[in-house]
Amino acid sequence: MSEHAPPEELPHGPLYLRRSGTSVLIDFSTGEPAVLHFGADLGPDLPDLSLLADPVAPSSLDIPVTLGLIPQASSGWRGRPGLRGHRGGQAFSARLRVVSVTAENGTMPPGTVQDGTAECSAVITQWDPVARISVSTDIRINDGGLLQLRHSLRNEGPDSYRVEDLAAVLPVGRAAKEILDLTGRWCREAHPQRLPMRQGTWVRSGRHGRTGHDSPLLLAAGTPGFGNRHGQVWAVHLGWSGNHENFVETIGDGRSIIGASELLGSAEVTLDAGARYETPWLFAAYSDSGLDGISDAFYAWFRGRPHHPGRRSGKPRPVVLNVWEAVYFDHRLDTLLELAESAAGLGVERFVLDDGWFRGRRDDRAGLGDWYVDEQLWPAGLTPLIDAVTAHGLEFGLWVEPEMVNEDSDLARAHPDWISGPGPRTPGPAIPGGLPCRLPERWRHQQVLDLANPEAWQYIFDRLDSLLSEYRISYLKWDQNRDLAEMGHEGSPSVHAQTLAVYRLLDELRKAHPGVEIESCSSGGGRVDLGILERTDRVWASDCNDALERQTIQRWTQVVVPPELVGSHIGPTTSHTTARTHELSFRAITAMFGHFGLEWDLRQVQGAERGELAAAIAAYKEHRALLHSGRMVRADEPDPALMLHGVVSHDGSEALFALVSVATSFAEVPGRVALPGLSPGRKYRVRLAYPGAGTGHTFTQIVPPAWLASGIEATGRFLAESGLPMPVLNPEHGVLLHVREVSAESAAGRYADADPPADAASGSVINAGKGH
């Protein structure tokens, strides 16, 4: 095709993008975009790249093998291919070559360096005249150093082209010798696992039809023993809520790559002439200061979005009460009014009515799909409850699960063909007479609604739009409670189409009701990814409110997702999911480092405990601006029984740390615990903020550290290098430490070796690594 005819002379200069301490170097001398470097900033001056060609090894190809943006067998790449596709079994091996490199402001010939401008991005287009396909790659580095990469493949031929896989990959430095990713299950999400990098491929496949409770969330390769605050790390996340694969691969010539792709079903993406397939965004970060540097890059991207919660509304993240663990399906107006009154008296700011409000919903076996207020439970609709809640000054939120359907529902009886499954179905009597075609196995007594069906999609949109128009609802808890096993539309696999349909549903509802916030819940942490978070305002990290479990779940979820987007609630004294019993102080400290809320029958909270709960809510409100804007700091604490994490303000003037004991320690006393992340040359005052030294059963020492009584002053360098003696904590207890800089006037001139203060003017998170 003429629009993709190669230029008379292919450009040979490099494309070099660098910003916020991260750089990408792409060479075009072979005719394809060879990724020579992704990682640390290489500085403004480059050597002659023609002198850096790899040697040719014996018993191998006669030319150096190119690692392109899309690795290809036609270039000698013997590892995992970047593209798999064909035309009826033909054109199975692509030979893509560059035809253009453009920037948003017009043609950008290779050789251009972009270094920290507002637009640090390029679009590279490749073309194969034999396979008759073109691929455009959008690559950019955001403020904070987070790289984004995606491909768009267009079928330029007259017949159909089947896409089986199109991956986004980047090189990993030779220093990387260890892999870290996350795994888990329901109520135990986001737990880390490590393994050594060896020759071969490490692949994590997600076939849940959603992100999955065992999602890697972050796949990282790094130097041996890399931790929270040390080591080089290369990390990726795929912004996609459907099936996916993440991988790290080391091939025989010693090179390693890291990447991800959508995991497509059989014939799931077949492109007609002129049609396109666009991959999800790959998000990638590099850090020379461990995982905290990776978090800095992700947080900067999140908080730089114009629609980021708080930035868009100008409001702080409200204290939430969700009534699920207070009442479950037992919805009674008088009970709910008592809960709302109790919550308002404690300082709660948002009241969420959970599952059980719609027609036929007395348990989890019936009603899903019938999104009408139950007239028997609510003869006057939801108005009496909403009026009472809002009269107390609280926002009102409502639970929905629009993507699912119970077979015992009016919707399933009227439209059995709207239920997804492995084969096509026709309208007709479904229940109890049986469905016309085999259904997938039930999961929590429910099936998946086929939102790739335009009529089903429109029904759900209309019902939710009607509810949001009729009632003063400011928040939706959007649940999705099962895997999409055998997900099909008209007999073909449809996880891809279903995911896009859900995205469009969320996009259209947000457009129609821009003031409504939406939480992504999926049996807790089953759908936590940047694809869903582009359309929602927070995620529910887990259905488990056990504070001990949440310490790990939240710590690792927040490597990628900032705390203001991670729902974190104080549950009942005895957890409903684990039967563990924890004191309020431990539950409150755990919930503080997230989007704080309660999931508890507050009518039972009386006396001194109620006073302590009110004080904890007030403490969250006092510190939430810091908690939801500062740099996350996680200590590499040598005692596995202790965990220390905190948030430090961008200007370095204030911090909040939590020290928690998750087990019994071998040591009699914890010794001096370091408080990292502060400005070394500044002087700070550290005090015990919560709980008090004589509170409950938090402490087990006979004599506490002397500084606990009145606080202590020390420099940031002393606190990071020497640390402070800490109280002896009973297992599953914690303390909250508040750190504030001593007045700048008193410190001026006395700490001449002070490091420069963190840059607070930009409002973005500052990477802790050199050059950031």
C-alpha cells in the first residue's frame, strides 16, 4: 500500500527518550526499532551507536540478532515472539520494518532526543508488505519516569487476519538476577514470591476472565536481594482487566526481556480488512532505589491524571461506612437508620448500602439482574433512607453487580440468550424448563451476563442510569464476583469483547453521571489493575478485613496503587473471614494507610471503645492529606516479626510511620528501628501518636523507651542510619509515629551538609533514585 511504502532512504539515527531519571534508546539502523536500552538515564550525550553492534557468535545467524519492539523470528530472535498471527495458516512469520516515526507535533526523524519536555513520546509505525499488516507503537515516558507502551495492529490485506498474541516487551539489564511477582487467593491477595532468573521463560498466565486474586499485579526483575529501599529494579504492569500473560525471559545469547500481553482465546480476535487490534497499555518503571522507586513512578502517573479522585473533585477521601458486615441481607429501615445516626456521630462521611436491596434478593441465590428497588422491602423506595443519610451530612452509596445474573431472576427467565456460555442460545423458556444450551458451572449461584450482546448492555446501562437519575447516589460499589469460565458470545470466546463492553459501560455511566464515584470490587481483590482504575475511583483490595492479613495485602497492592485508591476498613473486633480477634488500635492503624472506612455494626460500639474509634477517625482526617499525597516509604526491616512503613510529604517536612508486629520476635527487644525517607540534614521531632503508652495490651515491656513519654528530636540522617529504640510490641499490635520538622529557622545554618529538599512545587511524586 502506498501509505506504507518504505522511504527511499531509511533513517539511521536513534530515538532517545529521557525523563525523570528513566530513558529508552531505540536504534533504527537495521530497519526495525531495536531497543538498546530501557532503564537509568544515560545522560544527554550518546556514543556512535554503529560501533556498539553485538558480535556474531559461532554456530549462529550470520548477522547480529535484533531485539525489536516486536521481537521477530525474521530477525533471528529465538525467544518468545512478539507477534503471533496468520492468514488462514499463511503469513505466519512477520517481517515488520519501520516506515515512520512521529511525535504529536508532527514528523520526528530518528535521532531526536526528548528530555523532560511536556511531551516525551513517539509513535513508531512498521509495515510488512508480504503479510500486509502494519503495527503502530505508542511509547511515552511520563512525569515521574513511568513508561507506557502499546501496539495497534491494522490488517492492510483484503482477507481476514487472525491475531493470536501481540506482546509489549522491554529489555532488562544484565544485572537483574532475581524475579519478584505477586500471587494469592480470595481473602489472601497480593502476597510476594521470589525466584532466581535462569535461562528460559517465567510466565504467569491469568485465565480468570478478570484480573484474578492470584494476579501478579507487578512483575519485577532486579539485582540479587533487591528490596524496598535498595537495588536496581525493572518492573511492568499490564493495564487490562481480562485474560493476560506476564513473562520474563532469558535467551541463549544472555539477553533478558520483561513484558506482558492480553491472553487471547481461540479465534477471539480476527480482523477483517482495514480493522485494528489495540493492545492494552504496558506500564513499566525502572528504579535504582528498590521497589519504593517503582512506587514513586506509578504514584506520579496516578496523581497526575486530571480525573484522579480529589484532584477532580477538590474533596478529601471521605470516611466510609459499608453496612455489609453489620446487616448482610437483613435490610430493615429502622436498623439502617440507627447505623446512619451512629456513623454520623462518629464522623463518618459516606454511607454505603450493600447487597440485598433489589427485587427477590434475600440471599445470593436469586435476583441478580433485576435492578429494581424491591417494593416489598422498600415500599417508598430508597428515598426515606437516602433522605435520612444525607440529612446527617453523609453521602449515600449503593452496591451493584451489573455483570452477573442469577438463573433465578426475572431477567434470566425473560432473556436466557443473554447468559454467556460456550454455545449460542435462542430465546425461549429457560427456568425451570431448562436452558436451550449448556451453561458454564455456577459460581456463587450466578452466571455471567453477555455484555457483548448490545441488548443486554443497553438493559444494564438503562437500569443503572435510571437508578442514578432517580436517587441521590454519589457512589457505586461495583462488584464482580466470579471468574468468566467458558465466556462466550454466540458460540465464540468473548473475554476480550466482554472486557471492552464493561469498560464502555463504565465510561458511558461516568459521562452521564460525572459526580458519581465508582469502586471496583471483585470478591475483594479479583480485579485490581490500571485498566479498571482508569474508570473507577478506588479498588477494594480484599474481602478480608482482618488487620493482620491486610498488612501484607495493602503493603503489596500499594507498590502499584497509591493508598487513596485502596479501600481499607476497620472490621469487627473478631474478623468475619478469619475469626481472629484484634484490638481496635491495630485495626485502626492498618486501615489508616488507605482509603479509610468501617465495616462494623457501630451500634455495638459503646463507652471507651466508641471514644477511641472517634479519635481514630479524627486522626485519619487530620493526616489524610499527607497519607494521600506523600511518598510511600517501606523499610527493609531486618526483623521479620516487624513491619515499618510510612508516608513522607514531598517537601520533607512531615511524615507518618506505622510500626507493626506481625509475629513474635527472636529478640527480646526490637533494638533501634530506622525511619527512612526523611531529609538527612533536617531536624525532626518524633512522637508517639497512637495508641497511648498505657492503652490496652499493645506493649509487653516492663520499662518503655524513654523518648515515648515526650518525644525526641533528631536529624533525618540520624533517624535513617541509627534509628530509635522502639517499644516491645505484643504480636499483632502496632504504633503510629508522627514526625514533623523542627522550625526551619532554628535549623538554618546548623546543618550545612543538608541534602537539597524534595521538590514540592511540581505536585508530583519524586523518585527516590539518583537523577529523579
